[in-house]
Amino acid sequence: MAGTRTITRRRLLQAAGLGGLGLVLAACGRAAPQGGTPQASSGSSQVQLELWTFVNTHARWWRAMAEDYRKKVNPGFQLKVSEIAYQDLFDKLRIAIQSGGVGAPDIADVEQGAFGGFLRGGSPGFVDLTDRLQTEGYMDQLVASREALYSYNGKTYGIEHALCPVVLYYRADVWEAAGVDPTRFSTWEDYILGAKQVARSGVHALPFPAHDVLLRQRGEDYFDQAGKVKLDSPLSVETMEWILALKYQHGIAEETPDSDQAWWAAVKEGKFVSVVGADWYAGFLKDNVPELKGKWRAVALPAWEKGGRRTSCSGGTGACILDTSQHVEEAWKFLKHSMLSVEGNVRRYEMTNLYPPFKPAWKSPRLHVKDEYFGGQDLGELFSQLGPDVPPQYQSPFRTELNTKLEASMQAVLRRQRPAADVFKQVANEIRREMSEE
Amino acid sequence: MSGARRMKLAPYLFISPFFLGYAVFFVYPVLRSLYLSFFEQQGVRSQPRFVGFENYLQLLSDGLFLKALLNTTYYAAGSVFVIVPAALGLALLLTARGLHGREFFRLFFFAPYFTSGVVIAIIFSIVFSRDYGLINNYLLAPLGLPKVEWLRNPVAIMPAIILVGLWHYLGVNALYFLVGLQNIPPELKEAAVIDGAGSWQLFRYVTLPLLRPILIFVVTIAIIGSYNLFAEPAVLLGAEGGPNNAGLFMTMYLYLVGFRFLDFGYASAIGYALALIIIALTLLQLRLMGVFREE
């Protein structure tokens, strides 16, 4: 009796041990690279897609669009949306691509700053959407300069969520009290003159604007269309010198405080009364300084010369289809329904405050609402006016590396401990050397 | 025969889950990264190219790697010469006679250890703020001291990280010492007191020698922990380690090279260099403390 029980238990253990081994082997089996031949899926089939995103507002919108797609297109459609922290998402995505698609989603939101990393190596791991976008006419409906962020060597791998036009946000009450009307600025020269009326001890007209944002306003960027490093170009150095002059010559600008919390505290206290920011910055203001409701307004950026470009671009996120997906066709159909439709784009603006890069949506009255936070201003009108002028931002496999290296030296430049020309040249040359080694 | 073999097999199967997990998640990655460290591989889905010891040679002339090594060593020194002595001091205070609220203080100093490094870093990013931070406004200002840019001044960054380390690890190190102190037989101290030893002599010639095993353990753990530190500096300063890379630790550089610049081969070489440095320092430290000495 006792003996049989022992044997039974032993058998159980052996079975458990083998079962465990089986699991490990099964995991190894899955790790083998899967063939790159995605199967087309038919119209109303049972299909579950997985999507990764790093922002909760995006996740909400994706879920809403999936519901919409299920109702209108494919009742058998399921979308599993995972919210993953910003850097983790891209680390995990790269590992999944590297291992042949193990655990990879079908669709992923890839932030433009992280996209360059995927261009490094054999292939980015995303489906080339160029032909689909062109033959179905979507390329003309999207703001072309925005698609540059997800394009490389003539291939487009993603669809942009946001137009990201850069404008000047300002505290209407403060500027008005100083007798200055920012809506009448046409050039940065006008801005500096006006800002001198506003800046007092402890009150700065603005934090140092981002160098790359102003550089793009002037039509250049850290990389050009051919992927060459342009960080140390004369225009880039001159732009940096101009930014430094805002503080050291004109006395109207100051470094951004040392943490997000410190920055918003300073804004709340009225220590900074204007800021250069993209459309999404409107949402940041509402979330972080709700008590300043009604006091902020937005205007087009002052131009570098009369009649010049009145905007730039900053940020962005593209939706990409993984080329390891088994359901590429269904994913594409879903992206058309959500990313490339007027309804989808309008809903996204309503749910996430991201102004769409999809031009047919701009006329929708739902994109032109009076925003109480901005004193009843119609921000959508401003964004859509600036939309066609948004400059391109070119992608490079080395962008992350350049930004990481520049970031470490930027403070020394802003404090004039090292000349901008030297720092830019040094970082640019390091990146050029890296590029030549590959 | 078959039954006897089964009897022998069962225990191994019983312990196999751990070893299988260990093999898959530890042994394999360790060997794989050793293999990778002799290759150059840029980005995902690219073909690795054999480069021999080139990655290791490159480390010697890589300014950022040397900077990270220097920064990490700075922190390790702070850990051994600031955090460990402070923990010993705290342990002595906590064992002092007639201390009220002893249990409370033990918990008070130990509690930070339960918190994740990421959470601590987020809290300290507020504490260190120049204009709104706790330290500048409530510790330095009342003493008439100027504001310190803890996270922006390259000279202040490492002291700031050591301060975070002090807050995080003081309690747990003090706990080790506390155990050691409680294991010292009271009669030895009594005998020394009867022989006329003062409190310093008591500490120097009785307590400290008897604490040696604990001290060796704590210092070893402190060195290994220092060279593995990642979350606090990475969250406080960003993965590049803040202005002038003043807070770039070796683990952060490994992360940057591997996951941002996608050079897995070079990142593996950094990982192995890090492991070798930790082993060498630990052996040196054990030797200095006389672990290998014949008793």
C-alpha cells in the first residue's frame, strides 16, 4: 500500500519533471525564426491582433477604433492593446524582432525618436508600406513631410499619428499687461523687442527653445535627406548662437529648470510667460497647470525673416506593422480604418489632442472647437493653417546616438562653458566616424 | 535494476526545474554574451562579424567607457568609505544602552531598502531640485549655504548619487552590523572594561576585530552592488548620465551601447570587462582584509 503510493508519487514527479522539460523545449521551438510569409486573411474572419503602445491616451483611442472596426468591418476582429513604458516598448520590440518575432505584436506605436534605432542592421522589422500608401492615394492625403520620420532609403514603414506643428504659447494676461500683442509678431526680431517689455527679474520671457526645433524651422536638421550629419553646419551653429543670445545678450531667456516638477512649478508661479511647443504641448499645459486656464493663447512661431516659415515640428509617433505578423493584411485594413480615415483622425484629436497629419480631416468642424483653456481660441484653425508648412524631419539609424552624445554636452553649450561650434563639430565627427565604420 | 535507477533519477528530476531555469536564463546568456563579445553586430537582424579581441581593445581607448569606469569607482569608494562606516556607526547607536524607541528606529532606517530604486530616484529628483528641492531649501538655506545644482553641476552629481545610496542602503547594512554586534559575547567586553579599556579601545580592539566576518561580507556586497548600480542614476540623470556624462555608470554605458546604439558585441565586451573588474576588486579586497591569510 505504502509502496504503491511511493511509486505513484515518484511517477508524478517524473511526469512533472518531463513536463517542465517539455515546456522549455516548446519555448525553444518557438524561438526558431518564423518564415516571413504572412498569410492573407479574409474579410470577416476570426482574427486577433496585438498592438503595443506607450501612451494611455493612444491605447484608449486604439481600443475605441477596434470597437468601431468590429462593428463596421469585421465582427470577428479582436485587438489586444498593451500599454508598455516608453523605453521598455522599444527594447522589447527589438528583442522580439531579433528573435524572429517571438512574442512580437502585429502593430506597434513607434515614437519618432526611437524609430532610427530600428533602421540599424539588416532590416527594420516593419512592413514596407510605400506601395500601399501610394497606390491607394494616401500619400497625397498625409502631410508628406511627416512621413519622412518613418522613411529611409525611399521606403516608408509607418503612418504618423500627429502633425506636431510647433507654435508659440504665451500668457496673454502678462503680455497684455506689458502692452505687447504677440499676435502682431511677424519675426523673431519683433518677439525679442516685445519680450524685453515682459522680462523682469525672476520673470523670463521663455526657456531656451530646443535647438533642433528652431533649426528645422529654418529648413535644416541634424541629418539631411541623404542621411549626412549636418549638426555642425554653419546654420546650425548660428542658430545655437542666436539661442544663447536670448539670455546672454537680450536677457529674456533662461535654462529650463532641472526637473519636470520644477519646470511646472516655475510656470505656475509665472516665471516663464511663453514657450515654444508642438500641438501636444497644449495638453501638457492643461494637465500640469490647470489653474492657468483662460490665460494661455497660441500664435504661429515668429519667422526668421519676413514671410518665412512660421512653424516647425517636434515629436511624433508612427504606427507600424511588424513584418513577423501572421495577419499583415488584416492589420493594414485596420490601420486604413483607423489611421487613414476622417472619422479615425477626428476621434484621435478628440481623445488625445493630437492634431492629425491626415489632411481630409482638417475640414471637420469637430477639429475646430473653442478651447476654454485658451480663452475660447480655436487651436485647430491655427494648426491647420500651419500644417502645410510643417518642415520634414529626416530619419537616420544614428539619430539616437547623436542625440545621446549631444545631450551630455548641451548644458556646457547653454552655459557657454564650451563653444557650440566645437561641441557640434566633435559630436558630428564622432557620428561620422561611426557611420564610416559600418 | 530499473527500480534502482528510477530511485536515483527521482531526486534529480525533483530539483531539475531550478537547474533548467538556471541553465536557460543564466548559463546560456552568460556563455552567449561571451561568444558575442568577440563579434561585431550592429542593429537587429544583422550578421555578426568575428573581430577577435577588437571589442576588448577598443574599451581601453574608449573615453566614455573609461569615464564610466571612473564614475563607478568613485561611487564604489563612496559606498565603502561613506555608506559602510555610516552603517556601522548607526548600528552602534542602535545598540546603545537606554535608547528609547529602538524598534522604531530600526524600522525607520531599514524601510527605504524595501523601495525600488526607480521610485527612490523619482522622489530624489524632487528632493535635489535646485529651486524647489528639500535639500537646498530646508537643509542648506537655513545654514546660510548656497544652492547646489545637484543634478546639473558635474561636480555635485556623484555626491548626489552617493547620498541617494546612503539613504537607500544605510539601513540594510546597519542591520548586518547589528547582527554582528549582538553576537559579540558580552563577557569579552566586560573583561576589557575590567582591564581598564576606554570606549575607543573597546571598539578598536574588541568590537571591530570580532566584526571582521561581517565587515568583509558588507564591503564585498557594497563593491558588487556599486558596480551593478543602474536604476537610481539612470532615472535621476537619464541613461547618458547627465551633463558631461558625470553620472554615467558602467551598467548604463552597457545599456546605451547594447540597447540604444544596438552594438550587442561591444555591449557584451563591456559586460565581461565589468565582471572581471568586480572579481578582481573582490579578490583584492578579501586579500586586504586577510581572508586568505593562514590563521
